[in-house]
Amino acid sequence: MDTIESVIRRMTRLAVEHDAVNLSQGFTDEPPVFDLVWAAVVALLGGDDDQMDRLGTSTLRELVPGAEPTALLDRPLKEVLAGLQGRPDRLNQYSFPFGLTELREAIADYTERLYGWRPDPQTEVTVTLGATEALASVLAGVCAAGDRVIVPQPYHEMYPSQAAIFRLEPEFVTLVEQASAGVWELDRDEWAGAAARGARALILNTPHNPTGKVFSADDLAWIADLAARHDLLVITDEIYEHIVFDGHRHESLAALPGMRARTLVVNSISKTGNATGWRVGWVIAPAAHTRSIRAFHDTMVIQAPTPLQRAAVALLRLDPGVYDGLRTAYARKRDTLVPALRRAGFEVSPPEGAYYLFARYRGVPAIGDRSPMAAALHLIEEVGVASVPGDTFYATGTARDQYLRFAFCRSLPTLEEAAHRLATLDP
């Protein structure tokens, strides 16, 4: 398979060109979690931990002693902040390529708090330049050219693209929508057959993009048994871990008996923190694989930005109750877009997790007879709503011609505007 330009990013560019509501790419138009932003501000300005603490706990009167209050209010903010810049500076410089010690410790604590197992921050945790680079470092570190990698489809387009870069052989297995039940299921015989043909690894994304499937405890137990029987590594992409609905819960495959030695976890702050542009992620891997993962990571990118790493510590140490608010907000967004799509003639199974709607469009009169790309272009150019063609997420089979993907991670006003525009498609 050739490496090609991202279709998802192309649809974003077309959305901008045509002033369409961008529901194609999975990023929001809402600000990041404030605790994350504030931690970045004081890291950038303070430059070390002591000065971060001082900036975070002091009043302006204490930080600018002797200043006349009214005059201080009239000074440009830039001028005030310039006088607060810390010296010496550590947090705007190179850090260890594999991540700040305090962030690796926070990742280990976060994993233990949520999933009941604690990776060793020294030998099992590597901080990366987002989840995309994390996956690339894992594939480079644990696979060799010619290795087979099992990729469930529909998939995120980076999985087969990265496999192509490293000359790996993707073996596709398919999740199938049971529309009457509103669920997506795996064909265990198909997955077992792929594993039996000698695959090196399986890429497992849960909660799943684009279908919204949350792999159940029973699914994961079966996958763990499959991995043990066929000596498979499992690379778990868990970036949507907190975005789950209707009583579903994300489970950690690595927490199952015997699976810490076989599981490589890819994660990031992008979705949880509303900070997709920060590019701070991580890999949790068995110590035996960490050295090769870190070597590739160091060679390709050196490190994630030091001050943003330091800020990520604040996000990972927030009270777990913050995730309840995240789930509630996304449920409202989902429940805004699902009925709008259905009124327009789309068929969609409400997702169990993540923030995408993988909608069947053949019943929409204005676009039902078009190819996925032609249908998506019509929506952008004539309706003013951007989606992603369904064939972007498949390599084989006929399901690829049935779907468009819509992201519901935008603000409620943006989604309401998208719903208003989609109303012009009402059959």
C-alpha cells in the first residue's frame, strides 16, 4: 500500500476554502482545559519549578512590589509579564528525549489510579510528540520490514500509512455494523485466522474511531487469549478513553492477566485536554521494547516540547471527577447531531464512545447515488458541512461505499449551525 496524503486533512482545507462547518477532522473549537493552559503559562514564564510555584500562588501585589495599583492596571500585560520571567530557566530547554521525570511519574500514577496497574516510569514510559508519533515509534521499535500487522477496519488512516512507511504488511479484519441493534461487532473467526497466519502485532483502537465501538470486557478477554495463543503484541490506541456513553466503560487490556508483557499503550492529552495542537503523548511498553522505541523517537523528533510536558502533569493530576463533565458535554453534542443527520436521511448507530458518527448516506436523496468522495464534496460545497468519505477508513470490502464520518467534538453552537445547514437535505 502506498503512503498518501491525509484525506482527513484535505477535507479540513476544503472546509476552510468553502466556509463549511468543519465536522471532518477531530479537533474542537473550544479552549483547552484551563488548568492545562495555566500550567503551560507558568512553565513558559517561570522556567523552573520554584518559579512556577511562585507565579501560581502569589498575588500581583506580591509579584510586582511597590507598583501603584492604578498604574499597574494601565500597564500593558506584556510589560508586566516581562518583569516576571524567571531565571535560571530549565523548562524551555531540552529535556530527556524520553520525557520529563515528573511527567513520566504522573503518567504512571494516572494509569494506576484509573486502571489498577502502574508502569515503571523509568523503563516503561516514553513521552512522545503526540499519539501519531507514538504509534510510529512503536511500529519502528517492535516490528521489522515484512512483518504482518493486523488492522481492524474501519481504521484511522494513519495505521496503514505508517505500516507502508515501515514496509509492514497490514492484514485487514473488519468490524461489521449490526444496524438493527445499533452496534458494531467483530468476526472472531476472521480475527483468529489473521492471527494464525503469523502476524507480529494487532492495532486495537478503543473507544474506536470512526465507529464509536467500545470493546467490552468480554471482547478484550478474547483478544488477550488470542494474543497469548499466537504470540501477538497488541498496540492499544486509547486516546478517547474518557469519552464513553450510556454506561459503557473503557477497559485497559494491559490490566488483564499476562497482558502487560504483550501490550503497548498509545495515549495523549489531545482529546482529554482539548489540546490537539500541543502534541504531547506517550507510550507505555514492556521494558524489553522501550529501548528501541526511545531510539527511534529520539532520532526522529528528539522530544515533545518541554514546557507543554510540564503542563501536562497538571492535567493528569486533576480530580477524576473532571471526566464526568467531559462525558456529559460530549453526550449533549452527540445527541444534537444524531437527530439532525437522521432527519436528513442518514442512518446512524449512536456511538458508545469517542466523538464521531459513522453514518450511512445512501438514503439521503441529494447524495445517495454518489461515491463517498463525491457525496462529501457535495456537502462541503452545496450544504456547507464537511465530513470524511467512508472509503478513507477501509482497504477492502463494500462497506467502504456506504459511510461518511462526522466529528461532533465542536462546540454546541457550531453543531447547531451544522444541524441547521443539514436541514436543507431533509427528504
